[in-house]
Amino acid sequence: MNTAELPPSLWAATAVDAPPSSSLEGSLSVDVVVVGAGFCGLRTAIELASAGVSACVIDVGAIGWGASGRNGGQVNPIGHESPSGVARRWGVAVESERVQRYLRFTIGAADGLFDLVRRLGIECDAEQNGWIRGLHSEAAGREFEGLFDGWQRAGADLRLLERDEIEGLSGTRCYFRGWLAARGGSVQPLSYARGLARAALAAGANIFTDTRGSDLVRSGDRWLLSTDRGKVFADSVVLCTNAYTDGLFPGLRESIVPVVSVQSATGTLTEAQMAEILPKRQTFSDTRRVIFYFRKTADNRLVFGSAGREGDLPGAADRRRLLEGLRTVYPQFPDLDIEYLWGGRIALTLDHLPHIHELAPGIIAGLGCNGRGVAMATAMGAELADWVLHRDADRLALPITRPRRIPLHRFHSIGVRALLGWREMLDRREARSSSPPRNRR
């Protein structure tokens, strides 16, 4: 199979056309080479090229071939870790400028994305109607309230939703209460990636698809990146491969845990379904350990996702689980069915935070978006470009660190499958012990 081909999905079937691109053949010299033509890498290239820096982007597949073209398209402005938790992990006070800078960065990531879409004129069905997080069990209430209180105090535009209001906004009575993050929203992610690519090309960057970086070595005072059919000489290298990170730089792949997220898309919703399911078109995710998340699309389908069990190409078991989830959340609509099914990887970190790593003089990497990659990877691309331009860590919202290998990383797939099974069992147990009123029939 040609790796530049995108796997089948609703996004691949409905995206705007990709700009022309080709693989790299021969030798090229640039100021900066960016590895990864997703949200992070393309935003990096836009900022660099706009500043007059010669930059090229390479990707093993097509533009948006990785998670950028396979995610749920939710633009969520809140991190997984509470502000106080971030401070504890970094060993500083929550009031410190280091933590406050990160909080502003995270809270502003969604607005930053939608501002970028407007500024660059990207056609990607962007909607900023808010993001709802639903509490699936009273047992999860303490953590839910801690996150809400911490992020609201930090300045996030959050509002609590009681049971009747969350039911009215979502069309389901599966949730005890929730919050509404007003700055959240959604995009058609593959269209968004292709729009970023067009902007990068217009700014003067080059993009080479179907081009795998195979070796990275020092060449005098520059870096030499060898590919399958060519080579790139550059002063700086930016690695933006997130959950698709390979062995190009030793130890980087072992610093994150890739987990597959699977999504499904229903057929076109009926008028009754449109009126009841997310009538104000917010996006939704819940507090389950094995999360359910869902949203409407521009062509009035429902995209419903969760963690996957069968790899990047989901099969019958993943389909059954997503159908079960649809029936759980919307039992009043038993005819909801799946027309599209696809999967992509997210990169988890042990501290639940995104990471920027300086791997060697002139080489930097950004990864570990923990399922918040639409907004976070876009914002991280601007951070990486800033580092290349100024080499001043104090300007960045994230600390620059060295990657830490996760113990027993080679067995991560076994561990992930076992952990998902355990966490799903706990979710089911909680759901049985504390169930909200049943949905209307």
C-alpha cells in the first residue's frame, strides 16, 4: 500500500481537496526541516516561513495522514490535569509565572485555533459553539469538581450544568450534571490540516509527502536528515510526529504511550434526531475512564468515539462497542447505525501534560497532547517555531525537558489492552450503582 493514501473515514470522504505535493527526491538545504505534516508541524512551518525562515515539511504519508486526519475534530480548551496538579508536577506554586503561562496557553488554545482559521481563510466547517463535559457517575464527581474549580479560577470560561440543562443540551439523560466550556468547538480535521498546508505553502514552505525520515546525523555544524529517496541539510530539526513517533531519534518513541481512538459516523440524522441530539451543536465528552465523545458534523451526522481495541484499522469488536455506546447514550433512537468507522492514535504521557523536548543542539520535539491535540498541537506548533526563532525557553508556555523513557515500553500494547478492559469494567460497575433516570422513549 502507498503510505500516502489516507485510510477510509468520513473525513477522507468529505474533506476539501489537498494541495499538490510530492515526495522528496534528491538533496535539499533549508534553515529548518519539520518532520510531520499534521497540525503541529504545519503550524510550525507557517510561523517559520512567515518570519522569512526557509522551511520544509516531510511526512511518511499524506498531509494529515496521522492523527490530524483521523481524530474527532473536537477543539477542547481545558487540560486533563488541574492547575494545582500541574504545579505539583513541576514543583512550583500554582501562582508562579511558569504555571500561569501554561494555563493561559491552554485556555487560549481553542480561541487561537478559531482565530487562525479566520485569519487564514481555512474552509474546515469550523464551529465554536462550546464543549460539554458530562459526569457519568457520582463516583467521578470529586475529580470533576476539582477540575472545574481549578480551571475556572484560572480564567477558563466554564459554567456548571445541572441535570435538566445538560439533558436539554445533549438529548440524553445519561449524565448527572456537567460543564459547558464556551470557547470549545469543532472542525473537519482533515480539511483543517489541508488548509494549514495551503497556508504553509503560501508562506513559502515546501511540503514533501510519502517521504520517510530514516536517519538523522550531525554533518559539520548542521544536521543531515536522510530519507528513503533523498536528504535534507538543515540548521534545525523540529519533530512533530506525536503518537506516530518512530525511531528516528533514540528514546523519543519510548517517552509516550500511543493509544488508538476509534470513531464512527452515523448516517444523516432525521429531523427528530437533529432536534433532540445536541440541538445547539456543542461537542460532548464524558468522565468515563474509557471515554465516550460525540458531536454533530456539517452534513448532520453524529460522530461517536471511544478508545479502540483493534489498532488503527478497527474491526467488528470496535464497531460493536461503539454501537453499544450509541444505544447507551441515545436509547430513544435505536435505529442509529454506523456508516463509517476509523481509528487514529493519541499520544499519552505519564504526567498527562504535553511535552517539549530539546533532544540535541538544534533538534526539538513537541508531543504528548493526551487527546487534546486539535487545539493543543496547533498551539504547540507556534511554540516550537518561537523556540527556533529565538532559542529562549523563558518565552515558552511549556518547560523544555529531556525525554524520559517509560519502563517496559516494549510491552505497552499489552498493558494498554489490559488497562482498557479493567477501566471499562469499573465504568460499568459505577454505571450500575448510580444511574440517572432513563432516557425518554
